Amino acid sequence: GKALGAHHSAVRVLLGYFLTIPFALGFRMKWINRHLYSIMSGILLQSFLFREGIVHYAVMIVFTKLLMHTIDRKKQPWIIFVFVMAYSSMLLIYEIVYNYRSPAVGFTYYSVILNCKLSTLGFCYKDGAEVKDYYEAHELRCRIVEMPTFVELFSYS
């Protein structure tokens, strides 16, 4: 990292971008189970990029799944949204307090994408319980009728 004039975590992120290309080619192979391949390649890439920070991604995913099982489907989207925003905010505040002005690239900045995915999942799952006349084709296509399994959820996230 120092030879390039960048922090080692920034170099890892840059290498991670290039490593996604060969991993993405695996999705083109018909004999690979898409969900399991997505989970395994995601764990490998994220452990390379974020080291122990991937534990927080797993916590967010597992807790979202638990919320989906325990809360009424119509109330879920907002509760999931509040949870992922609160958890990510807590992680960002921790990064600011303990790693202020550090050149390191933290995993918390990339958790914003996971926030969007999990929040959207809650809203799409709520929409799957109801069909309204004013839904457009895109909304009908994106709604989730059945509860996603852990494998589907982890591969999506």
C-alpha cells in the first residue's frame, strides 16, 4: 500500500474491484447453483475487503430475517428501515469516534448498499401481500409474494 501512496485498505478495495470480474464470470456457468455461488463468492470477496467487518453484514441480514418472521407484514418495511439505519448509524459513529481522520477505507461506507437492499426487501415483501389496482407493471414484477429463505436472502445481500 505504501509503495502506491495509499492506505492498505484502499489498495484492497481497488484489488477487490478487479477480483469481482473473474467471480462474475462464474454466474455465466449453467451448472453452478446461483444462490450458493453468490454466497460463497460474496463471503470470500468481503472477507478480503473488510476482514472482521463482515460480521456486521451478517448481523444486519440475520436480524432482518428475524424481523420478517416476527412482525406483521404490513408494519415490517418501516421497522426494518429503522433497524438498518440505526445499526449503520451506530457503526458510522463508532468509526468516526475511534478512527477519525484515518486513511483506512471502512466497511461502514459500503453498508449503505446493504441498507438499501434490506429496506427495499421489506417494502417489496409488504407489497407482495396485497395487489392494488394502481400498481404499475414494475411494481407488480418487483413485489415478493413468499418469504425468502436464508439462502435467498444471503445471496441477495
